[in-house]
Amino acid sequence: DAGITQSPRHKVTETGTPVTLRCHQTENHRYMYWYRQDPGHGLRLIHYSYGVKDTDKGEVSDGYSVSRSKTEDFLLTLESATSSQTSVYFCAISETLRENTGELFFGEGSRLTVL
Amino acid sequence: AQKITQTQPGMFVQEKEAVTLDCTYDTSDQSYGLFWYKQPSSGEMIFLIYQGSYDEQNATEGRYSLNFQKARKSANLVISASQLGDSAMYFCAMREGWLYNTDKLIFGTGTRLQVFP
């Protein structure tokens, strides 16, 4: 199994508070992604990174920021959490997609509840 | 516009029967990839099968096969001889942007499959 660790796995917070989710990989993969999963919406891409300090927005990036200062860590920050950001967040990694099938390896997910 | 469409929110199939899960996609890229993932109730995402846009043969992996119809932009998953353990959520996904160094996977909304004895 790919070495991906998400932390925290569960978090309950209040509206307006900042939240940071961490994704740590031991595979030295170039690409890292943050998705959120909500019933009826499947997995939606929030932000992704294609290298250290190289990040880009996904389809639902409003209210989220990311940082990647090291290959192994990709942080997702909610500057001021809202109830609409209650979700399960998945981190995923991949090798350079051009050179293989582009399979994503997923972390176990982080369940965030914003009250 | 949705790039990956899964029109079946839920499907039922009897054990040992085959089932087809539908997926259509939309892209203007000439080169792309299509994936299916399984998510059991435990929550982990499990890669099942991949089809490249230039692959002439339909992909197969054990009991899973991908019915790829390029002109119709469909990539349906066929599960043969269903088992109770196949009960899960199934997601179709498409890789895009590889030409521009911004590879990413876009997912559909999923189909929940329930296998009954």
C-alpha cells in the first residue's frame, strides 16, 4: 500500500475557526491532490500540486488554500470554516501521470464537521 | 458542464449475475485516460481498472472489464459473476490535462451497487 497519512482523521470545529488538514506521503510522488466527498456529488477536486510550491485550483477551491513546501507534505487550510465545508476530505498521490496509467493512491480520509 | 456522468445513482444485482455500470465523459483532449474506483462501506478508495484513449482493446482485470466506446464517449464498467463483496460505491473518473503538466482526475458522482443473494 502507498504510504499516505492524513491527519487529523476526525475533527469537529466551530464556524469561523481555521482548520488545517495534513497529508504526508513516503512515496516521493510528484502529484498530490485534495478532494472532498459529499453525498450526491462524488469526489470533487479542491486543489492539487504538481511539485514543490506548484499548486493549482480544482473545481471547488473557494474557501480553501493549500501549501506544499516539501515533496512529502501537502496542507489544506480552511481559513474560516463554514458548515458547508463539513465533508470527508481525501488526499491522493500519483506518479507523473504521463508515464503510467495515472492511478491515484488515496489516504484514508479525514472527516471534518463544522458546527 | 459535467465532464463525467454516471446516471445510475443505485443498482441492484443478484449474486453470480453480471452488471453494467454506466459512465459517459466529455473531453476535447485527444489523449486521456478513464478509471474506475470502488469504495466499500469502510471508505477506502480501491482502483479497479484503467483504459487509455488510444488503447484498441477493452481493458480487463479479473471479473472487471471496461466497455470502451470512444465515439459515444462511454466507458461502462462490467462486473461479471457478482459477489456479495462487490456491494459498494463505484466511481468513474477521467484523467485530463496531461499535456499541460497539470494532470488531475475528475470523478463522477458514483453508482451504489448492491448485490443480493
